[in-house]
Amino acid sequence: MAISLTVVVAVLSLHLLAFVFAIGAEMRRNTGKVVPDEYDERTYCVYGSDASTTYGLAAAGLLLVSHAVLNGVTGCLCLGRGLGGGRRCCPACAYFLSWLSFLAAEACLVAGSARNAYHTKYMGNFTKKDLSSCAALRKGVFGASAALILISLVVALTYYWAYSRADPAGWQKHHNEGDMGMADFNPPGDRAREVKA
């Protein structure tokens, strides 16, 4: 199987776009600020926009599509026809690492998006200063997922390269060499008529 430039460009562009969204999510993380309520002595948290959650989920979706394209083209290694002998080792290792880095990046992106969407509601008593900070996503979660996306990209392209090198023939035609002929098809109803006659 030859390496398809279309597949490489699709996987590369989807991974890089997911990387950009993950970096954007890190830059636009939600941070809360404790402010006093103007009507009573309670405090509450005021948050900025939720753009980071949207960026994180967009990155997760793009990474999922990229991984689906790659596994669709290669036949997912587990569902396609098997590779012979020693040709299986390098693609299998790269396949395992590809899934591992993909799942780690997806977990960081989805968990980071969910945690970023969580907002501390009311309330603290302003005089007791119960509410001293607001819940926020730790810095670096989306940054870690961006690094995992790049690792996933490198491993995915390595897997595609190793798989295409290990599968030299592509789809092979099997010709009927005449060793075995095809039998006539007799439905069960025809046999019953032959027996009665």
C-alpha cells in the first residue's frame, strides 16, 4: 500500500487545527473573581467568557475525526486483513502508541473543558470572608493536551508510514485456478421434486 498524500495532509491539518484550538483554550481559560453583592453581605464569583470550553471541545472533536480518518484508511489494524510475520511488530507498536496518545489527549481536553465550564455559585458571607477564591481550571491542562496532540500526530503518521511499508501488495486478486469447480445450486424444493419423480 502506497502512502497517500491526501491522508497525510488530512491527518496533519486536523491535528494541527486541534493543536491551535488547544492552545487557544489554554490562553482563554476561565478565571473567577470574588466580588461582593451590592444588595447584601454575601460574595459571589464573576467569570469571564466560556470560550475555552468551546475551544477545548472543538479540539477534541477535530482530534477524534483525524483519528477516525487514519483508522478508517488503515482498516484499524484489528479489523483489516492481517500483516504477515515480522512486518506486524512496528505497525502494532505504533498503533498502540497512537491510541494511547489519542486517548490521553482526548481525556485532557474533555476533562479540562468540563472543569472549565464549572462555576462556583454563591455564596460566602462577606464579613466572614468564607468565599476567598473561585473554582477554576488549573493552568496547563490544555497546554498538556496540546503537547499530547503533537505526540499523537507524530505517532499517527509513524503508524501510517509503518503500516503502508508493511503492506506491500494492497488488495490482491485471487483467480480461480481450476483446482475446484463450482457446484450447481439446487434449492431444497427442487431436490424434493427430483425425489418424487
